[in-house]
Amino acid sequence: MRVAIAGAHGQVARRLGRLLAARGDTVLGLVRNPDHAADLEADGVSPVVLDLESASVDEVADAVRGSDAVVFAAGAGPGSGEARKHTVDHGAAVLLADAAERAGVRPYLLVSSMGVEQARQGTPQGMDPVFAVYLQAKLRAEDVILPRPGLDTVIVRPGRLTDDPGTGRVTLAHGVEYGEVPRDDVAAVLLALLDAGKTDEVVELVSGETPIADAVAALP
């Protein structure tokens, strides 16, 4: 399999890249910072330096062309401010979708966030305003990308991410109660979803009791 990962230097993305590379898949890691290239190479991932906040659709399409799937795991990150929530968490996700369609790559795996449905109801009382913008940006990206007929989209909304060792057991469904999940398990779920070829799914992900392979197989 040949997989292009946007935001490839992120913590979940690097875990996914290592899982794919370890079994012999070809992984392209899209990053904006050239200083991150060496880390990706050490993971077995081929770095592609490309800033999704300024690149054109054609540039991104050229980068992902020939891939079997694209994964959007980028994020503006803590402390980035409201503006970059729009340009990265929404804008870059949509740009990757545009580019995947242009390049003829149908499978699109979007890493979103639990809580985005709250954004449909406005900003909950007491929520940090920057975090509220983050959820709104993620939701806008989901709403634009999921209906596209040229893509086979799966949206994964993890709960609060931790660095605890993965357990290999999760709850993966729509409308689950908010919780935590190790980054190890998020990466393992993303890998299983890529292998399963699921489409038109929107699922929340937290730690649970179901083995990852069974949780993915149980999706419609």
C-alpha cells in the first residue's frame, strides 16, 4: 500500500507512519518544516516538504498522486491561535480533499475530534474560545469532505489523547461517551481502517474492551 499522510510529524501520524513502514508499505509524509524530514526518514517515511497553508491544489495533487489512500492528521496545535484553526484544521483538510480528487485518490481518512457536534449548537458555556474555534473548524471540514462523491471518506473522532501504552482494545462507534484513548491505539485503528477499506463512516474513538480488529470489522 502507498499512503500519503498530511501532518506526518504529529504524534499520531508518526505512529501510523512507523506501523505502515514496518510492514513494508510506502509512506509519504507531508510536512511544512524541513527540519522534520530526518525524523520521518528514521521512521521509514519519505518526507515531502509542502506547506498546506500556502500550497496549490496542483502541488498537493502531484505529491499524493499514485497513492492508495490519503490521511489528514495535521493540526494547528496548542497555542496556535484562532486564525490557524481555520487555515489548518479546516482549510488544509479541504485542500487535501481537493487534491486527492484531482489525483484520483478516493480513500480519505480524516482525523477529527470528539466534541465537534457541540459546535453545531454554538459555543458551550465555559468552553475556551480558541478550543471552540478548533471544534468549529474540524466540523466545517467534516461537513465539506464527507459528502463528496469523488472520495471514500472515513472520519475518526478520537477522545482526549494520552501517551499511555496502547491496549489494543477500544470503543469505536458513533455517539459514544467522551473519554480518553492512547495515541498508540488511535494509530492502530487508523491502520485497521485503511486495511478494511471502509467508506462513509463517522466514528468516535475511546478506550474500551473490544479488540481493534473486531471493532473495525463491526462497522457497517
